[in-house]
Amino acid sequence: MNYRHAYHAGNFADVVKHIALVGVLLHLRRKETPFAVIDTHAGRGLYDLEGTEASRTGEADAGIARLRDLSLQDAPDALRTYLEHASAWGNSRYPGSPLIAARLLRPQDRLVAIEKHPEEEVALANALRPFARVRAIAADGFAHLPALLPPPERRGLVLIDPPYESEDDFAEAAKAVAAGLKRFATGIYIVWFPVKSVIEAARFCGEVLSSGPNKALRIDVSIAAVARKDRTPLSSAGLLVINPPFGLDAEMTSSLAIIAPAIHAESNVTWLAGN
């Protein structure tokens, strides 16, 4: 299974990850003091849903495409704002995490987007070119993250979203959180992971929790067989949010209750530490 962003842009897991991302950023914006966003595996920034990779899996058809006409009456701010930004390029293109984050930055805020693959990083830099206080870096996100922590702003978010092309990515993601908390204990960390087995997912979450965060929220989403195509093996994914802002659990629960029927999904929001 290839988990690189281009194959899964706009799928059910992207939708949930980006709603959580927006929810955290909206929380950070409530204070005037600046914040930093660090995206360790940023991808190319903007994806062509009619391109080769996305067309091969067709996963956006069971994700963002099902939400285009969703009624947003009484929807949480995170869901409403996400859909506004996800639709900004029309139905044939989908923004990745760094582009969504860039659009939500204020003049005092900053984004560092890291991408290892050279061609992807060039595309990322082009996608982010219109935005101020945004920097794309060609580097290994795991290796480069320690040099960026703590950010001068002393507030912010670290998004860890590797492709999981290697089994080592699970261990590296857990190590990245542990090292990050030592340098930037008050930071918010969002870690995406595919759920290939319940046992493996639980083991991974346990490894992250072993670093000792005071608060950790787990968000799981799975799509039913009716929403999948035979060529789409990814059916379940999760997020770990370390140091989640107050109210994110309720906002995610409400957002998932609205989108779940449209994408034929089941979801669960659970506190693993604190609440």
C-alpha cells in the first residue's frame, strides 16, 4: 500500500485530518500572539483530483466529493471553515495540509513545510509562493524537526503525517513526538496514521503515549465497504492529537456526526490521556 499524499488526496482520512487541523488553527487564532505551524511531511500542497495518482485510487469520490453539497446549518466552525478552504480551487483540485494552513495564517504567524521528495518539494514551493511568512524546505521531516523546536513563537502546531511507505515510519513518528515534547512541551501535535490492524494501531498509540503527554485525544474513522472501490485498500485511519485545545473533542464529534452519513463512515473520539 502506498500512502503518499497524491494517491489519497481528498479521501475520507484527508477530510478528517484537515477538519482537525482547521479546528486547532482556529483555536490558535483566538489569541493575538503569533504561532508557528510545522508540517513535517507536507507533500506537494495542491493535488489534481483528475491526475494519474488520484484517478488510480478514486478515493476523493468517497471523501470530499460527497461533502460538496453538504448542508452546513449548525455545523461547527471547524467543519464550515474546512469546506470553505477545501472548495477554494473547485472540484478538480484539492489543497493539502500546508496550503490549508497557509490560508489560515495571520500576518504575525508562520509556516514551515518540509518535504523530502525533490519533485514534490518544488511543487510545494510553487503552491505556497503567494503566501507571506511561509517557507518550504527540502529535507527529511523527521530528521529536520528537532532543529525547528521550540519555535521562537512558543506557540504552535506540529503536524506529523508521513507516507508510511516503511514500517519504520511508525517508530519514527512516535520518536518524533517524544523528542518534540522534550523541546516544545506545550506544543500541539497532530499525528496521522493508517489503521492496518487494531493491534498495530493500539501499539503505535501506546508508543506515543509512553513519551508522557498530559493530554492525548484519539480520533478514528472507518469507511464501509459500500464507500470503497476494489482498488482502494485504505479503509481505516486515525489521528492522535497531543495537547489538544479545549473543545476540540466536542467539535470533532459534532463534525464527524454530520459528515459520517455522507461518506458512509463510522467514527470514534476517545481520550487516551487527560480530558
